[in-house]
Amino acid sequence: MKKELTLRQIEILTFIEDFIRDNNYAPTLREIATQFNMSSVNGAKTHVDSLVRKGFLKTGNNLSRTISVQQNKYSEKNESNVTEIAVIGRIAAGYPLLAEENVDTRIMIDNFLLKNAAKCFGLKVRGDSMIDAGIFEGDIVIANSEEKYQNGDIVVAKLQDEATLKRFLKKDGEYYLMPENKNYEPIPVTGREDFSIAGKVVAVIRMFN
């Protein structure tokens, strides 16, 4: 049965886990010692050996870069920190934004990557109207439905019965949806009853096949 850990052992275990996730290889004893201001690698080795005995780490014959995490129940980075986000294909008239009729697929996002991920949704980009903003057809934009948008923000707008991705612009008291492609014209939306903002774009996901 695995024994409980000391506070320092929890800190070292979490550091090792984070280091492996960020670098795709394990830290050395020297790097662990430096991180925790230890006077020598012997202190780091003592803690690592203890974590191995308790079943939280595994090491190879050579400790350098061979440490792997077997279990870390103390880490805050667990499945509860992952949010399922619906990716919509279109916004049908008369339906709530995330009604099942609108959802094409769902993706899992680590809450560490997004603020208030539970209030986010995805939209698969169609067309090339935002290419000069670095957003291309096939990308998935993540929008926050409760994030306050400002003049110049990229937003997911509801226009008639469709979702459109554009930059929101207020100029001389008038409102526009601005494409980021010189081949397209701005869309005036001042006073349009079929216009609303569904969310502010906070991230872009691109898959390479």
C-alpha cells in the first residue's frame, strides 16, 4: 500500500510531472536540486528514492532522464480540470446556441489553457474571410459566450440564421463586422434585429493531417 507523502515530496513529485509534460523528458537530479535550492544532488536523490519506494515514481538503472511518474493523486491537474467543449457547425434560427441540433462534435480542453472554459464553445471555420488574422478554413475557433468584447475584438456573431466569424468594429457611431481579407467587404450591422454577438474568440485550434 502506498504511503502518504511529505509536503516537500508532493512538491518534487508535481515538479517532475510538470517538467515531463512540458519537455517530454524527465529532469535530472541536478535540475531537481536546483529547483528546490538543495545544496547537492544527494538531497534530490533521497527524495526521488523515497518516491520510488512509495510507488509514485519509477527510475531506470541510470537516474538521469529516466524518471517517470507512476501516480500523482496530489496533483491538481486531473480529469476534473478538463472541460468538454461543443463545436458547432451553424446557429439555426430559433434554437439555443448549443442545442444538440447545432453541435457537430465535442472536444476536451484543459482548463489551464482557457479562462472560464465551461462558458466556451467551438466553431469550425468555413471560408477565407479571416486569413489575414491567421485564421483559416478548417480551424476551430474557441469563443467565450460571457467574455466582454470590445471594439476591435474578433467575435462569433449571429447573423440571420448563421454563425459568422469577423472582427467587431465601431466607427463614427456605426457598427460593422469586418473581414480580415481585402477581397471581402465590411458588413454593416447597426440596427439589424437579426444580429447579435454569440461570443468573443479567445483561442484558435489547428489540426495538421
